[in-house]
Amino acid sequence: MFEFLCRFYAIFLYCQVMPYSTGLKTPLSNFEANLNYKEVPDPEIMVTFPIVDDPHNASFVAWTTTPWTLPSNLALCVNAKFVYVKVTNKVTGSTYVVAESRMSQLPKEKLKTESKPNGDVTDSKNAKPKSKGSNSNKSSTDDNSYEVLEKLPGASLVGQKYIPLFDYFQEFSDVAFKVVADNYVTDDSGTGIVHCAPAFGEDDYRVCLENHIIEKGPDLIVAVDDDGCFTERVYDFKGRYVKDADKDIINAQKGRLLKQGNFTHSYPFCWRSETPLIYRAVPSWFVRVEKIKDQLLENNKKTYWVPDFVKEKRFHNWLENARDWAVSRSRFWGTPLPVWMSDDGKEMRVISSIEELEKESGEKVTDLHRHKIDHLTIPSKHGNGVLRRVDDVFDCWFESGAMPYAYIHYPFENKELFETNFPGNFVAEGLDQTRGWFYTLMVLSTALFGKPAFQNLICNGLVLAEDGKKMSKRLKNYPAPSEILNEYGADALRLYIVNSPVVRAEPLRFKKEGVFGMIRDVFLPWYNAYRFLVQNAKRLEIEGFGVFTPLDKSALKNSSNVLDQWINSATQHLVHFVRQEMNAYRLYTVVPQLLKFLDDLTNIYVRFNRKRLKGRTGEEDCKIALSTLYHVLLTSCKAMAPLTPFFTEVLYQNLRRVSEGAEESIHYCGFPEEEGKGDERIVESVSRMTRIIDLARNIRERHNKPLKTPLRWEMVIVHPDNDFLVDIAGKLREYVLEELNIRSLVPCNDSLKYASLRAEPDFSVLGKRLGKSMGVVAKEVKGMCQKDILAFEEAGELNIAGHCLKLSDIKVLRDFKRPDNTTEEEIDAAGDGDVLVILDLRPDDSLFESGIVNRIQKLRKKASLEPTDVVEVYFSPLEKDASTLKQVLSSQEQYVRDAIGSHLLLPETMPSHAVIFCEETFHGVYDMSFTISLSTPSLVFNDEALLSLYEGNSSSAQGLQVYLRSRDYNNLKFEFQAGNGKDDDFAHKGRYGRFLAPTDLY
């Protein structure tokens, strides 16, 4: 690859100023230099450069925050478009040249101290350091301190010579130490005059090169070595680290220091060694990125990014300002550059393969590390002796960018495999890789193949500690990963991150509580729905209906139950949505949809279908409901397996046991196929039903009417959609009545009977679209009368001030009109802009059986009973309430039986040998008191039938009773039911007999 780039002149060698890490002793690429900026204080100084042959003995004044670069100064740079002034200090008589807009930065006369022996104007030890922003435009000069002698255009200063601060580069006097001009000089800081040290500044290098002060090539004199220390060229500070020498360099100005302070600014640090970077000229190998910049921008347009703003803004801007990329590093460990060069640098050979290297060097090559090949030489073809490998190795980012080709050893192997699958489908990495891996992938693929390396890209943000700082091993400001995994599991951690801002390229403050939230909000409801299925499938088996086998999925499509139809449609919508979002690489939208689906599954389907799922509506209906729940859970597990691989596998391993031919693992299964959109009408109707229930609950809460309090009158539902009203008063009616504990539901399509209408614009939707017209449109919308609102709802659109508004643009609000002669405590309403719910709040004291059912269920829970555990429930009213309670329970016997799954027995029917294991007395339930007892199931015998069976032998009859009581109640019941209610044979003490139907057992 490198040889190919060299062959087509995409690679070149020259000396260029680059970010340099003294900690690693190597240059860094520009994008590496941008990885680690810190706010740090640096010295800021103004120094003078006397102008040669100036009639006023004036000096140029330059400002810098890098005093260590002053020994290498070769030029001063001005902006030709600025106006400069020559001013004289009225006290000292010194004359200076600065930009007119920066004159205020000259020191105040009051800061002047007694002259030191070396003539310094300020005392560096006593000078107060400046705070951040000390180089701002705020005036620090007394208006009367300086006299303006003349104003000079910047262009007139070009070419003027000055006296340098140091004499380390006197041999450059003929071409250096003069004023040049360039537009990179600004007047937002400093003095409008910049000192140029071409070995230590990119712009300095460019400007000096353009003005022929230095020559392009690898031979630029750099007075700082690889460790960041001064060389012999700067003999006064030889061996000193540049940053450590700042203070001594400032003190060595010999009367040329005009002003001194501190300046806090953002400064780059090495992302590996955490040492401050310097800019330093080093000979490096470069990829000509600037030459292919237009092609890079065009290829970027061919890619799809999530989120797209990273592509359109951050990455696009980086490509627009792309510079040639230094791909070599001065290190020992790394992939060696395959370049062999003669000692005089005039002959170069770039090797393309191991085979070529063996051929050229005449030696066998088995290892490409430096210490294995650096000794190899290649004979010169032009009589230059031998060629030796250059010392440099590849930048690791070059290797990263070469990943699509290198990992399959292309082009030496797998040529067809690569060419068939390139560009790759997608890559995923962090936002910081915008200037790293994403960039190098794009550069190399464009240079080599003229197209991007990937089709799709997912860019994530950075995961920070809870306090917003970077996660740090030193600070230990994050929980241990092993702790999170052991406590909550990998799936919860994965869902937490996928559902966070980090997948939208935004930062995430990691919180342990957020991972627990996934357990609470996702996995527990999901598991509870699964457990409910297992418990009731087990119950079917215990009750003698055999092992549960789910009905075929196609047969369930014909279910007449509205919630079966709805949950099947909701499942298909989930599959469609996950497919759609995965295809679009939008991971962050999937979890919210899953949360909604699980909420619907547990709080609507399972909650409203408890009777069916528990078998209280018949065996066949129970199997249909359980089969529907089974297929819904199986499909949702398959859809979510990529996001929750471990949890879904656990559920699947149990679900597959009742499905013949199922794959061994959920991860062997294909992603669920879409089977149509389902019944959109019933989906919308159920959605509205849940909103109705929520609105009615809100009304109850406002008036302190808990759901267990039955209401005697009707609930009115107001909505203009007749299809919905038919559904809510028909298929969905029983669910609403049961959930809200009411007895009557009345649909109403007359919006004006119970409510007055008013319209409001949806500012969140219309604001951006209408702009300045928003005020006019809002006034018109708010002024709509009820007739206009009804006409708008029927038509579906409305034109106002030249703008077409749809139903989604205007909120139609229904304000409740309370019927005459009623109070808020008796009738109240709630609405959401779509549907209005009116509730009669007067209680019905006769309907207290739900309170009894509620106490029974709580008592079962208190006794730690499973739903499949069979118990007998005895109800004992206190004497004063006995007649009333017995009368009510008699009339509501079926309701109570359906709710608790068994008869409610009176205490006089309790056998003497019954075992009561839980009992509690309740007072004040609708002003009545009673006791509930839970007992294990007991057999009740027909004594006469048993004595007859044994021909009056009471001892044998008693022995049979003992034997049957020793048997498991459920197994005995199953054996009897297996006979379909017919006579059941048994043998006891050699006597063969049969039970004559269930009269012999209780």
C-alpha cells in the first residue's frame, strides 16, 4: 500500500513543523494533537526589536507566550492591511511601533520601577501575574503616557531590518531579521507584530519559506533536540528543557523586556505521555491529503452517519481544513517504513512486499520488526554504495486506517473476498475518532481506491464519570465494571448505554442507578410476563389438561378476543419498528419502543386477561390466550436478542421445550419476519382505551376515590369517532368496567353536549415552520368558534394567512360543562385534547365484594402462596352483618368465584380436620366486618356410601378415609377427572370397589 502511494506521488518527504511530544520523542499528527487540550498558565511577555537606521531609534514590539522560541527568531511578521503607529513614551523617551488597535496594551507608566543594572523596565519578580485573558483589548495604558509620532500602513514596514535578541543565527543575517507580512497576524491579542521562529511554528515556517528566509527541505536548523532540550546552537541554554528555560530566557533580555505577566489558555498535551506538546520542525513522510481534499469531501457525501450532524458539521469541517498527513514516527517499536535510502539521500527504494525485500537484499526475511530488518542493505543501482532503511516507523493511525485491507492480507491474499465486500457495511467508534480512525479510513481508501472505506457509520459520545469528568483509574471516579456485571448483568448495562445520549454522539454521565433502572423498568416486567405464562401453563398440567403445547400461530389470527388481536398487531409493530430502526442504525430509538411494548404487554394484555390466562373462561379460551402470550414472548425475544443476548437466551431455552423443531439457541434463529401491519383500528382503539383509564384514574385520585371503591353510576366517554365508540362500548367495554370498578359506560359522539371546544396552535410544531407569521396564525386559531373547530376536525385541514394547517398542527381542547344541579364532588371530568371522560363519583355501598376479593388476594400473598396453589377460602361475617353480607355474596357469587378462582365457603361447611394456615379479621370495609380463613383442601366423605361399600364394616370404611386423606389432593382429583366423572375403581384391603361419582368425595 505504501509503495503504491509513493508510486503515484501521494507520499513525500520534507521538513515540516508538527505537534511534537517530548515525552514520546516523536511527532504527532494534527488530529492526535487535538485529543488532549488543557487550560494552563504560560508566561506572556512583550519584547523590543530595535529598528536598524530608524531616525527615532524606534523598536518593534512583539508579544509571545513561548519565550523559549525567541532564541530561534528569524523574522517579524505584520499584517499589511493594518495601521501601525510609532509612539514615544513621554517619561522615558523610548519609541515603539505597534498596531494602532493594540496600542492600549503597551504598559502603563505607573508600572515602571527603578531601572535595573541590565536596564529592564519592569521587575519580573514584583510584577503581578495577569489573570486569564490578560491579552484582551481592555485598555491598560494611560492615554497621556504616549505621544503618536506617525501612523504607518503595515505594507510600508515590510523589508525593514531589526536587531535580533540573540546572535545564535548570525549567519542568516543577509536574509533574516527583517519584517514580512501575512494575513495570519490578527489584532485580537498581542501587539499586531508576531515574532517568527520557523522551526517552531507552522505559520512561521510557511511565512519564512515564502519570503526565502529558509529553504524547503529536510535540512532546516532546529535548535531543540528530540528530548525538547536546547542543542549546542543555543549554547547559553544547552541541555535545558525548553519549558524550564522560559524564566532564564526572559531574564536574559538585557533591556529588551517591556512587559511581563501570565496568560491562561487552552494548550495541547500528549494524549499518551501527558506532557505538553511543542511545535517542532522534523523531517517526516507525508501523505498528500490536500491534493485529494475535494475527493474526500465528495466521498463523505456517499456515506451515512448516525447521528448525521457529526458527518455534516464536525467531520465535513475537518476534511475542508485537512492538511498533509505525517505518517512516520521516530520510534523503535512499530511497523518499519519500507524505505531504503542512500547515505546522500539521492537514491531511494520503496519495497512493496517480503518477496521483493528478499530479492533485493539477498536474505531470507521471516520477521518485519526493526531489529530483524534494519541490518539489511540493498545495493545501489547508481553506484551510491548501499541503501539502508530509514529510521522511521509508521504512525499507528496509518495502520488503523489500513485495517480494511491489512486484516485479510490484501492484495497478496483474498483479493476476490475484499473486492466483493468493499466498502464495509458499517463501522462504529467514539466521537473522538472523527479526527482519528474515521479520518484515516477515509483518507487511505480515497487515495487508494477513490471511494470511502465504509457505507454506514455509528458515532457514539464519551462515557464520563457521574461528576462529568473523564473516567480515571487514578481518581477511581467510576464503579468497577466487574461490580456492575456481577450485580446487574451485561444485558442491563448494554441496554442502559444503548438507551443513553451516548449513542447520539453526546456525553453520558454514567450512573449505577441507571443500570438498575433497566432491571426495574425492562427486565422485571418482561420476566413477570414470562413467569405468568409458565405458571399458568403449569397450572393446566396440574389440573389434568396435559402438557401445554402452544396452538399454531396461524390459527391464533382468527381469535375473536380483541386483546389477542391487539397484542398480535402490537407485536408486529414492534418487529417492524426494530427492523426499520436497525436498518437505519438508530439504536437509541429501540429501547423506548421496547419499554412501551413491555408496558402494554404486562399492564394491558396480561392484566386485563388474567381470567382467561388462569382458565376461568374455559379450557379452550385459556389455551388461546396462553398460546398468544407464548408467541408474543417468543417473537419479542427474537427481536431483542441482538440487544439482550443473555436474557433472551434464558427465556428461549424454556420456551423452545414446547415447540418442535426449534433451533438450539435463539441466536441461531432468524430475525422475525413482518407479517403485515395488523388491525390499525383496534390498535388505536386500545391506545385510546388506556388513555381513558388513565384519565378516569386521575379523576379518582383528585377526589381520593381509590379503585377498590365501586361507583354506582355511569362513565361517559365523549369522542367524535363513531368506530372508536363502537369498540369501547362493545369489544373493550368489559375491560374498562372491571379496571375502573364501575358498572356502566355510555359513549357519546356529541362533542358539545358535555364540553365546549377551543383551539390552540401547537407552538412546538408550528414555531419553526411559520417564523414571523406565528403571531398572526396563533391569533386566528385561538379565535376559532366551535362551529369552525368542528368543521376543521371534519375536513382535516385549514388555511390561515396563506398557511395550510393539519390536525397535528392545532390542539382541540374540550372543556367540561358540568350538568345542572351537580357538584364537582359528584361529577367530574378529564380530557387530553382527544377524548373526554366524565365520571360519576357517587359510591355504591352495595358493591363491596371487590373489597373482599382484594383482602383475599392480599392474604394469599401474605401466606406466600403461588398462583397455582389451591386453597379453600372461608368467609365468616360478624353477627351484626351476617344477614346483609350473605345476601350480597349470594347475588355476586359468580363475580367472587371468577375473581379468586374458587368458591367462597361459609364456616359451617368446614370439616373438623381442616388445617387453617392463615386467617385475618377485617373491620370497616364499607362499615362491615368479617374474617377470612385460608385452609388446605380437604376431602368430605359420604359416610353412608362408605359403610355400604364395606357392608357395614366401619373399621374398613375409616381405613379408606385415612388412605385417601394421605394422598395428594391434586393427584387424587386428577385421577378422578381422568375418568371423565364416571365411577372410579379402587382397591383397598383386598376389597375391590368403585366411587359412585363425586358424591363420595367432597
